[in-house]
Amino acid sequence: MSVLTPARATGRITRINPVAKLAASLVLSAFLLVTIDWVSAAVALALESILFAWAGLGARAFFRRTIAIWIAAPLAGITTLLYGVTDGQIYFQFWLIHISDGSIALAIATVLRILAIGLPAVVLFATIDPTDLADGLAQVWHLPSRFVLGALAGMRLIGLFLQDWRHLELARRARGLGDTGRIRRFAGQAFALLVLSLRRGSKLATAMEARGFGGDTVRTWARPSTFGAAEWLLVVIGAAIGATALAVATVSGSLNFVIG
């Protein structure tokens, strides 16, 4: 299954306009990026966890889609723990490595913040169809149709891009070129894929121009994209979670602005 394939979800969130999901994710991220403390991140993550079931994703689909976040968060935390700011009592020191109260607190905050920002973004985008997103960007946000349709065509070709890579790999192995020299093989295969992609992109651009996608006239759309009460509710929920997290951090005295 391609990562761009929308997950089969049964929650009401699947019927919400994709641009609302994008806006909710951006609003929530804006609140969480202004501070680097573990309290606000933990509060946001707890509130988000309550709403994850509303998305309608099963446990298997949820962890399959978010596996990269679960791997990246601890790795970033370990790096911060070893090389983060030195403050308070120092527990271990070796060359550039300093483990102290400050680095421990910053590592915990980093892990929780990556999870609090990354998990809802992945869950929201997992229920987005690229065509619906393009309709919303053009009709709701009024982005240029040429940009939107070009981006949509590019996203649709990513799956084909991965298939081409696999076919090139099999073809090179059939010729006896895929058993040795991994770095050299990768470079040659990447160049071949680049040439193939440029040719396909040129043909696609010509075909789209021939069908009138590059015209200056106002476009019509086969499927209307609406932005109603459900979409506004999702955006408000995202803002409310971020505001609540900052409020709790302020009351607890742990608020630590990134720029200050």
C-alpha cells in the first residue's frame, strides 16, 4: 500500500474537507512550536489521544501510518539527552556528551513535542484523498489552478515512481548488474530513474496543456468543495487543544518560549 493511499476509516473525520484538516494541523503546530516544555506537549498529546478514536483508524492502521514518528521521536530525544543544554546537576560527562538536569528535561520535552505535533498530522493526512485536497485548495483557498493540478499530478506519479525504481532494480539484476557495487549501482539506477522521470513529466505536461489545463479562463470543477460547520469545528478543536496546552504550561510555571 502506498503512503499516499488514504486509509480506510469509518470516523466522521473522513467526510471533513481536507483543507480543514490541513488548517487544524497547522494551527495546533503553531501553538506547540512557540514553547519547548514537557507540560504543554504532554497536555496536548493527552487531549489528542482522546480524539484519535474519532478519526476511525484501527490500531493496526494507526501504528503502521505513524511508525516513522514513533522511531524519530526517541532518536531525537536521545540526541538531545546527550548533546542538549547543560543545566543543573551533571550526571555523566565525556567529551561533547553532557547528561544533566537540563538535557534530561529538554529530551523529554522534545520526544513529547514530536509526538504531539507528528501524530495528529499523520492521522489527519491519512484520511485525505489527494484529489479532494486539490479541490479544496483550489475552491476554498483559491490557489492557482495550474499549481494545484500540477501538484496533484506529481503526487499521483509518486506511486508510479516507486514502481519504476523496482522495475529498474529487477532489470539490472536480470542483466547481472545488481549483485555487487551497491553505491555504484544506486548512482546508475538513480540517474536512469531521473531520465525516465523527466521524459514522463515532459509528456504529461504536454498532454495537460493539450487538454486545456494551462488556459487562463476560469476553471469549473466536477466536484464542489464546501467548508461548513464541521470544518470550522475541527479547526476550533485544534486551536483549543493548543491554547489549553499553553494555558496549563503557563499556570504550572513550565512555559519556556523558544524565542525569548
